[in-house]
Amino acid sequence: MVVHVLFIDSYDSFTYNVVQLIKDQDGVAVTTIHNDSFADFSQLEGYLSAFDAIVVGPGPGNPANGSADIGIIESLFKLEVAVPVLGICLGMQAMCYARGCKIEQLQTIKHGQIYRMDVADRTNELFSAFPESFSSVRYHSLHVADLVEDILPLAYTKDENGDVLMAAQIRGLPWYGVQYHPESCCSELGPQLISNFLRIAARYNESSGRMAKEIRPLREDMDRLNRILLELDQCIDKKPTCEKAASCEKAIQLETYDVPKDPSLVLNVCDNLTDPFFLMASSSLKPKCGSVSIIALPDENSTVFTHYVQLNKTTIHRWRESSLTPESYSAAVHGTTSSPYVQVLSEDKQRFWATLGEFMNSKSISNYPELPFIGGLVGILGYELGQFLDHYYEKALQPDAKLVYIENSILIDHATGKLHLISLKNDFPQSVREAVTAAVNKGSEAPNWPVRLPEDVSFDINFPSKDAYATAFEKTQKYLHEGTSYEICITTQTEITPSRRVTPWRLFQTLVRRNPSPFSSFFEFSDITADYSDICLISTSPERYIKWTPDACELRPIKGTVKKVPGLTQDDARAILTTPKEFGENLMILDLIRNDLFELFPHVTAEDIMLVEEYETVFQLVSVVEAHGIRASPYGGLDILKHTLPPGSMTGAPKKITVELLQRDIEDTLNEHLPSVRGTRGVYSGITGYLSVNGNADWSVNIRCMYSYDNASTWRIGAGGAVTVLSTLDGEWEEMHTKLESALQIFQ
């Protein structure tokens, strides 16, 4: 008989790690609801006979704040329901608080740190087959204090705070709790803990008569049981963005040439082009990433998608449609005058994902699955396109996403020395072929690009103030210490105004010379007219966000940074980057990304964690997380983007509450030197990449970049870092400037 577990989620970023830990037990099914899916737990009582046990997950907040922070969890423990319960972190705190214990703030907060757990009562079934001590990860600012007689202590840990309760049972009840996080990838014996709890639950249900009176009769009425489970399951929207489409082969043009492996080749090709192009280049080759360059060639048949979160609208038009002007386009977007040359869809960003999915389904083909890109959508997805974010004040209209459908492209594999000319419409431009030939004939000679911008141009640079940064830092420490968040990535915006316009390509040339990277990008969207761009991105990002094929996906979060200075070796950097602060930063985002993937896929691995990688100006701490079995799942790549954006490495954790605090409070005043920015990030912290018609995709995080919304009249550069309880104001201010300098250096 299947064991059914009800999981109560408090909008945590580790929820689905716990859910999968439970599902990994043989014959176990989990139904997940939020702590505010019902107004009171009493409304759930009629459903409880469907479940063998309840697990109350971790999350932000303080049980002492009642339902405002923990929703129905408060009434769950007050009602003393006769159902086995396991509380994790917040769940244990709520359980103990309901019995009369106090919840107090730790003097020294522990987020993303591994500690030894000492079992206090090895006779208790919850720790059956456990050793006397084991290691596990802690994510908590609060702890249970002043234990009442009802509380049976089961485990402790010892640190600067003294002995801290790590596990407990309510005497006489099948209610258990652990303060540590058994689901973390660095915790030991998590599966054993869940197995022991489910065995306790089974024994209790039999001995109490609950199995005979409630559970088994309902299991014999499968129609009613399935109705109950379906009703609860629909509390959280789990529908795929759109149905997957079957793909078939289609005749396309593919020409392949042997070329030098030097990444300079793609830059030389671009220099020879006279038609518009987008570039995703590996200007610096790195193992396992950054070995492919793509030149995408838009033309008059290219379809352009633009989404505006501020208006809940999507526009669709042809690239540089001759009958479309910036004025007529703007009138159509704002609804003052319609145009036959631009389609305007009234849809929110959730529906925008479906619009993209339906379009790509109509273009899906199965040709050349081994090639990362053969044509498809390329472009930018901004930060505010992600979950839990919006445009919360009136501002000048700016695109939040812009993608162009590409039918002609150049793909260069620098690892194998192969160059491919690809046309989905079997009409590759001869002029481009000649430009490529000229670049290949030039050999491996690097382009003679200047390392400095024109001397007759000056730049007015508007920096954030340290006072504003200090205020933002103090706010983060408040939220971290009170248990509202574990890690908060605060970012600043710097604005640069040149004395005269410098073309974006000229800026890109100098930036790539100064800061080559595995994910360099050049996107100048002059999609209405050739002489105007409403969004332009120049990036030398070191960070892959996500890469996927029809079978699997990979995310490579970067969290942890050390500035390169003379004499600093990779071993020196590794010693710095594995301190508790840097290790904890990376681990929190690593566990967050595992959670985001487990929400969609059952098989997620993290084989390579805490790798130190060297870049032009910094050393970075990188981890790799992979999901498998995508082809057999109802979910695809767009579902991954929809569920995981904004990037966790740019937000912190838990993601929902953290991005809300960042946008509406912390960054709203941090960037007060730029009134049009406030708490929005725009292109920065979003992603850039492609969706190929053969089911492959690759996206990088928009960091170490600059972007413009006004035809390159002004530029913005975002920079920031993860703040934890171990951070210092001066340390974070210095790290922000280290990252800012990667792009800002070309203007100074």
C-alpha cells in the first residue's frame, strides 16, 4: 500500500529537496501545499485520513509571530491532531513553541554551515541505526530555548551559543522535529531519518487504530482518495508551460569547415560583417564551459518578441519591418493606435512563457542534436521577468525580454576546430560566407582591437554612495538575524554618460580585450530601425546559468569571489574561498538550485561542488547541478526558466521573501542616486542566450556587463554580492567594487 505524506511548505527555497528526500523512500507519495493554502488548519481536518503522516518544512519567519509568519502551521500544533508529524527547522520551532518553549535569536547565526550533531537519546526510534554523532547543515537564526517538560530532547550541537537543541519529540505524541536540514547535499543520514520517521508513523497508525478506522477505509475507496489528493495537489500550480511537441527532421542547409581553434576567429568574423548580428562568444576558453561561439544573423523575415512586465503586454513583429516606425510601434504598445505591422498581446509574464513555447513547438525539428545551436530564439530575459518580481512604480517603458527568431547562423566549436554555416531556410547569405572565408584565411591572428576607448570622449560616472550601501547592508543584517532570510544578494547600479555616443560594438571590442570571458555577448536590438536600439547588452559574463538538451540540464552557480592580485595563486584563492563565509554562500545557492530542479524533475545531482575557477580579474567558487530525465517528463526547458528565474545566485535564499525584500525595501533606497532605477535591475541579473529548434539551449547570467535602454546614450553597470551574517560592510563594499571594475574599467 502506498504511504501518503502531506508536506506543508512555507515558501522555502529548500522545500523540494525535502520532498524528494521523502519520495526517494520506496512506495511513498507526497502531496505539497503552502502554509497559506487554507485559512486555518481546521479546514484540512477532513482531508487527514488520506495521509499517513505530515511533514512541516523549513522556511523564513518566527513562530512567535503566529499565522502572519507560519500560516496554518500555528493551528496545526494547537489542535493536537492525532497524526504523526515531522517538523524541520521552522517546523520544529513551531512545534516546540506551541508547547510553551521560547524561540530566541542565536547570538552567533548559522547559515549554510556544517556541524556535528550529537544524539542525546539513541533509544529513540527517530535516530535508530544512527551513530553517536554525525554531520549536518544548519540554516537558522532562531532556536528553541527554555524547554518545557513536554519536550524530549533527542539531539544537540555545541558551538559559540552553547548547547543548541537539534532534535526533539513531544512526549506522548508522534510529533518529532529536527532543527538541522537533513536534505542538504552536505548533510549525512537524511534518508535514514525519513525512513525512521515513516516507520514510526506506520507503527503509530496501527497501534492507535487510525489505520483501521480512517486510513484503510479511505484507501479502499480509491475514487474518493484520488479526489482528495487531486484537490490538495491543485493548491499549487504544477501545469507545464505548454505541451511538448513531437519533432521530425527537416531539410536544412549545413556547411562544415575545419578552422583554427583560437577564439579570436569569431571576433574576426564579426569585424568583417556588414549586416546586423548578435554574438554569443567564448572569448576565453574554460573546461566544461565556454567552448562554443554563435553568430546569429537576423533579417527581414526574423520574428521579434518583446515583453513588458510593466504593461502585461507582448509584441510580435518582423525585424526592421519597413512600414513600422518607433512612433507607430510605441503607439501600438500603449494602445493609442493599432498597427497592422505589430501584434500586441495582452498577457502577463506567466502567459508569455506559453507564447514562446507554442512558437518554438511550431518550429521544432530533430536535426543535428549534437550541435548546440542550429537556429531558434536568441536574446535577453531580464531580472523582472522572474518570479515574485514586478514593476512596482511608474517609470519609462523598458523591455523586460526581447528575443529574435534566427534562421541563419554561424556556429564555431573551438574545442574541435569546426565551423558550421547553418540556414533553416536553405538560403545562407553569400556576403556572410565571404566574410567568414576572409576571417579564416587570416588564420589565428587576434583582432587589433584597442584596449582603450577614444581619448576625445569623457565619461560622467554616477556611483552609488557608501552611505546608501551601508544602510542597505544594515537592513540585510536585520533580516538575516531575525530569521527572515539566510542570504541576501544586494546589488548596486552605476550609470555612465559619455560626452558623445560611442557605438556599442566599439565598447564591446575594448571590453573583450580587457576582460575576456567564456560567455561574452553582444546584443544590439535595432529591430525597428537600423539607427535606434531600445535595449543593448554588452557582456563578459563568467557564469553559465543553465544549459540543456532534450535529456538533461546543467546549472553552474557562481558564489564566492576573490580579486586577483599579484602573487595570489589558485591554492591561495582556494584557501580563502573555502572559509565558512564563502563556503556557506555557495552551499545556500547550491541547495536552492537543487530545490528549483527537484520541483520539476526527480533525478537531480550535484557531483562537482565548490570548484575554484580562475578568470581574468577574479577567482570564483563554482558548483555544478544537473537534472536528468527531462525527455520523460512533462516539463521542458521553458518550464525550467519559468520556475528558476531570477537566478538564485543573484537573489539569495529563501528566494520569494528575499527578492521581495530586495525590490521593495533594500535596493529601493540603495539606488536612490538613480531615481528611474530604484529597486528594479532590468537587464542586469537576468540571462542571455538561446533556444535552439533542436531542443538545446544555453544561457549565461548577466553579470560583468553593461546595458543601455536609450540607443547607447547612457549605460548602466550592475554589481553586488551575497551578504550573510558572516559578511562585513567593508568586505562587501570592496567585493562589489571588484566586480564593478570588470566592466567599468574601460571608462576609466
